[in-house]
Amino acid sequence: MFAHLSALLGLFTGGVGCVIGPLVIWLIKKETMPFVDDQGKEALNFNITVAASALILTVVGTILLVILVGFLFYFAVFLLGIYWLVMTVIAAIKANEGVAYRYPFTLRLIK
């Protein structure tokens, strides 16, 4: 649960905490707790995917803003942020119940 909720640090650290929080918890507990190993990797993969998506959308939006359609991409970044927040809370609730949660639309970078 803490691996998922630690991603909320990104709200206060300019986005860096959304990857650092799950990474720290995963690195500390992966050897001793198999469930934390599984869910820590899941939280880390999801937050890396969302951070990369937000970066790409922001760059594309900034480029397109010059030609006056970029506000749509900024709206997409806003929607991505809402999606991230909702999915993080759902994953934390499921992990608290002992259910191995899998985020949808996530690149599985860490196996």
C-alpha cells in the first residue's frame, strides 16, 4: 500500500517523488516481502509510464501551442493527472486488501 501511496509525493516535489517514493520502498523491502516486491514494481512501472507520458504530452503541447492548438494537449496532461491520482488510490486500496493490483495501460519496464 505504501509503495502506491508514496507516489503521491510527486504532488509536492514537482513530479520527482512519484518515481522516487515507490523506488525507495521497493528497494528496501523487495528481498524480505514478496508482495511488496510485486506491488512495488507495479507502482514503479506505472509512475514511470505516467511521467514519461506527461513529459511527451507537455513537449508536444508546447510545440503545438505556437500554432494555437496546444491547449488541447495541456488538457490531456490534466486528464492524465486525474487518471494517475484515481489509479494510485485504487491500487493502494487493493494492496491494503491484499490483492495484487495491475495498473491498466502500463509499460512493464521492471520485471
